[in-house]
Amino acid sequence: MSTTIIEAKANLDNALNAEGRQIPLSSVQITDYDHRQTVGKITVDNPKMICRDVNVYYTGKQALKHVSIDIGANEVIAFIGPSGCGKSTFLRCLNRMNDTIPFCQVIGEIKLDQDDIYDKSIDVVQLRARVGMVFQKPNPFPKSIYENVAYGPRIHGMVDGKAEMDELVRASLERAGLLKEVENRLSEPGTSLSGGQQQRLCIARAIAVNPEVILMDEPCSALDPIATAKIEELIDELRENYTIVIVTHSMQQAARVSQRTAYFHLGDLIEIGETDQIFTNPKHKLTEDYITGRFG
Amino acid sequence: MNKVISSPDPLQRNIKTIVNASLPRRHAAERRFRWYGLIAVSLGLAFVVLMFGNIISKGYPAFWQTYIQVPIQFDPAVIDPQGNRDPQALQSADYAALVRAGMRRMFPAVEGRLELRALYGLVSSDGALELQNRVLQNPELIGAEQEIWLLASANVDTLIKGNIERSLDETERPIKDNQIGWVDQLQAAGQIEKQFNTILFSSGDSREPEQAGIRGALMGSFYTLLITFLLSFPIGVATAVYLEEFAPKNRWTDLIEVNINNLAAVPSIVFGLLGLAVFINFFGLPRSAPLVGGLVLSLMTLPVIIIAGRAALTSVPPSIREAALGVGASKLQMVGHHVLPLAMPGMLTGSIIGMARALGESAPLLMIGMVAFIVDVPKSFTDPATVLPVQIFLWSDLPERAFVERTSAAIMVLLAFMIVMNGLAIILRKRFERRW
Ligand SMILES: Nc1ncnc2c1ncn2[C@@H]1O[C@H](COP(=O)(O)OP(=O)(O)OP(=O)(O)O)[C@@H](O)[C@H]1O
Ligand SMILES: [Mg+2]
């Protein structure tokens, strides 16, 4: 393991210097803690994203340890695990949202199709257009419903003219299952909707730029059961066109919407497998403890 | 206290009795605190009322000015002896003679040089100008006779407003017995009247109190603040955005931040000295000019705007930033489309408060010569000018009762502007207040 540590540290130093941050070498303590071997098959036949040996450090504190996993095309994959285990951290690696956190360093390889997303030639703007995100708390822009959905396509120059934009906005809202409810109030502020509607608006906003992958970080944790059911239904429909990665605290939800499930524990990817298998026949002791409610 | 603790194990004690026992003490503390607050607020209010009461009671008479009705004969022999209506001649005619003639016609019995001079002293020297204006506007007047309201002298005005003690010995009054007699006669005849004081708002400073106005100072303040706003707002906003959103967080930006915070606390007179040394002595910009005043006040206002701007930017919730970045907005798009519009009301509020402070500033402007006695109303950014607070400072030094009045009146105008600006800031804040 020792070579990897030295490499990692060198990488980190280089990366930090490249960012123009002046950090004395000694102030960043990187310790590569022992990590647990992942149980289960990490590869899939038609991967959309391939992650190998991903480590994440917050100011030297390791939040993810050697996570390797494939995310299959058109599948819904669920990340579960106790609070603070690094699910959000990993999710945010997939569209480089971690870039916005100062002193957060990602080491490892993540590929979207054939492109290494941490490569210098990849612009985050392009990446985030391809890998959309839905956040835990609905966060519509304080603008009209229409503007919320139209914003992404507009900044990317996806459409020509107002008619095409109208079409795209309606189609996105339709796909997010929200069109019927807001058809007559497209010019009202997005913040005037209910929590569940807001979250579907955020999903519409994400799919309006036609991403390849959608990341969802606990999208239902602020919603009531009925709104949750609607979103789960929606996720199932969206699978046809998109690859979906969902972080959830609800094991029932993971079981309902996902085909594969990954269990994280203290920065380790402990187990990965078919959702049915994980919930009925977990191979790792920690996974079993967690899903039977003995832990977390 | 010990009474309620019946059990050695804290978890076994009865929380109800413990809480009940402490309630009177807590309530008393609350009541006491409410009283402190009430007393503090009343004290503050009392001082405000005292200040406003004082200023208003002193200043409001200045909004009225005494005029004397004088029968004026527009004598062609005086105005236009050649009879050719040459504008040059009309301009330079001796209109003061017409005023004097009018005064003599009202009191034909007055004789002797001293007596006559006292009589002419009842009206302001502004009367000649007034007649000149009328004739130039309407040459038809020549040859006619008209009753014209002429501005009374400051002493008459003060007497009419009841601010001269008649029982004082003549030598201790600025107005003599015979003058008082004439004023009383005029008043009895209804030839003395108080009219709204338009001169206060239409003319610049003057040595004659009845002719002194705040127009010059107002325009000076306007030009100065315009420069201040045009410079400090864009620079301040750009700095705040850069520091908050784009600058890497390192030692240098920390240093800049500390320095900006320090600048906000630097006494304003220091900025005046700096302006004198840099803008006037080094760059050779004109003295007493609103341009330089605006530059100096910009230096003073910038840190305020930057600090308010950064606070407004940080108050935009991170979820909005993430939402924008999440759909693939670049950093500049995120800032330009979402963060800045949401922070703008806060930035404007901060700027308006900064501008209100600049409006009330006098010390740094003294340093750059905006304290001169300037009669002409400034017409550009480089004309010599003064500003309202400095005008107040200048007038407050003068002993005449009429200037004391005007000082308070100018303060009232300044306060009115401040109230409007701060009110605007509050309205902006309320109107664009957003809850997430
Ligand atoms: N911005 C940050 N700075 C420093 N440490 C962080 C930061 N964000 C997360 N961490 C740390 O990284 C670890 C993983 O956090 P993460 O948010 O990924 O957990 P999570 O699995 O999403 O938890 P939850 O289920 O509660 O959302 C935690 O120990 C957390 O303290
Ligand atoms: Mg999380």
C-alpha cells in the first residue's frame, strides 16, 4: 500500500499547487487508513460510469477509501449506509460538485463513457450538463416555473427560438410528472409550489438539459409519503432514458426503485450487488447488521 | 435551592418542583430586562425629540421671509436715458436709485443723509437686482409705476419675527428707533408681509443673510454624491463579487479583507488629507471641486459598500449556487444570473446607507478646500463648490440671527434627505426581502 500513499500525497500536492493554493506540504496530513475489501461484483456489462480506487480527502481527512464501482447504463443504483459514511461525498464526485468545496481533494479515476472526468481536458460545465443533479432539499431558483426549467437549455444554447423552448419546457415538466399541476401557472414563482412539486420541478430542471446520468441525493427526505411515492414512480419511468444514482436512507425506497444497491460504511464501499440479493441475502456482516436495523 | 433537591441522583429529582422554584426568579429577570429596554428606548427617543424640537423650532422661521411693498416708478430717465431700449444700457442702469426713490416716496418727511441711509437700509440690496430682472424681462415696464414687494433687510425680518428685543437700548440693537417706527407704520399700512422663502432654495451663499440660500450647497452635494456613487458602487460591487466568489482563499485575500475592514474604520479626515496630497497636489485636480470631493468620499464609502456587498452575497443560500452549478452553469453564470440579482437589494441597501453617510460628511471636504465662501451655484464637477454639511458648518459660525435660522433650516433639509435615503433603503429591503 505504501507506494499508493506516497503517490496520493504527491498527487494531492501537485493538485493543490496547480489550483494556486499555497499550502505548506506538512500541513496536509494524508493518512491512508486500512480499508475493507468490497464484497460483491463491482463490474457490469454495459457501464455508463467506471470508478476505480476513488479516495476523497477533506483537508487531509479521508472521507472515501478506495471505492471502485461500475454504474450501469439505464440502471437505478442506490447508495445506502449510515450517516456520515460518504454517500453524498461519492455522489458529488460523479459530477465534480466537490470542486466547490475548498480543500476537498479527489484522487482516483472516474470515467463517464470513455472520458476521465477529472482530466484537464474535461470542462466541468460540460460534465455537469451530462451528469445532472437533484438535491436533498428542493432548491428551485426564485424565478418562474418556466424559467426554472428553461434555464439549463438556455445557458447551453440547446434550443432555437421561443417555440422550441416552450416545447422543451413542457416536455420536461411532462416527463417529471408535473405538467398537469402547473400547466396554467408557468409564470408563477417556482418557490410557490409545494415541497413535492418543487422537487419534481428540480427533476424537470435536471432533465431539461437531457443529461446522461442523474444524481439524486436523498431526493425524498423532505417529502411526505404521497409525494415520495410519486417521485419513486417517476424514477422508475426515467430509467428508460437515463442512468440514475440515488442516495437514500430508506431501505424500502432502495428496494423499490433500484436494481443494484451499494452499501457504504465509514468511507468504505462494503458491499455491492443486485438489490434483491443485498436485502434478502447480504454477504457482509456489516451490511446485514445495517439492513436488519442493528446498526445505523 | 437545596430544598428541592431531594434525591442525590439528579435523574431522580422532580423536575416540576425544581422548575417551579426557579420560575419567579426567571420571570423577575425578564421583567427587569424589559424595563431596562424600555428605559433605554425612552431615553433615546427623548434625545431625538429634543434634537428635532430644537432644530425645527429654530429653523422653521427661515422658511418665511419678510417683504416690503414699495411703490416703484420705472423712471425712463434713470433706466434708459437714450430711449433706445439698448439691453446693455438696461443692464447697467442704476436700479438702486429707483428703490431709493420708492422709499423716499413712502416717507417724504425723511431728510438728511443719515436718516435717509437708515431708511434705505430697510430693504435688501437684492431689490435693485429684482427690478433689473423685471425690466429686462419686460421692457414695457419702463415709464410705468408699480407696487412691488421687495425683500426686506435681515434686520427688519428679524424684528418682524419678534427676535429683536424692542426694550433694549438703541445702541444694543442692530435696528434703530427710527427704523422701528417706519416698520411699524408700514406694518399698520399692510405693506409688510411674510412670504415663502424661495431665495433659500434658489440662490447660493451670500454675505447678506436675507439673500443667502442653500442652492449652491445642494448642487455641490449633488455633484459630489453623483461622483461618489458612480465610482464607489460599481467598484465596490465588483470587488465584493470578486473577493467573495472568485478569489482563492489564501493569505493575500485574508490580508486584503483585514485591510478593507480597517479602511472602514479610518477616521474620515484622513481620507481628506489623502485626497489633498494625491488628487490635488499630485494629480493637480482643482481645489474645492465636487470632482475631488467625490473621489475622496468614494474612498470613504468603498469599504462600506464592499463589506455590505460581501454580506449580501454570503446571505444567498448555497442551495441556489448548487442548483445553478448542477445544471451546468459556469461560475460567472451562476454569479451573474442568480447570486448577484439575489444579493442586489442588500448591496443597494448598503450602498444607500454608505451614501447617506457620505452626504453628511464634512471633515474630509474641509481638507480639500470645499469650505470656501462660494456665491455662484456650481454648474459642473469642476466648479468650486461646497456641500450642505459644510454650509451648515460655515453658517453656524456667523452671529446674525438670520444665519442662525438658516443654519437650522439647512440642517432640516439635510435631515430630510437622510430620512428619504434611509427610508429608501428600508423600502428596498422590505420589498425584495426573500425567504428561502
Ligand atoms: N465540506 C466538508 N468538509 C469537511 N468534511 C466533510 C465535508 N463534507 C462531508 N465531510 C465529512 O465527510 C464524511 C462523509 O460525509 P457525507 O456527507 O458524504 O456523508 P453521507 O453519507 O452523505 O451522510 P448523510 O447520510 O448524513 O448525508 C463525514 O465524516 C463528513 O464529516
Ligand atoms: Mg448526505
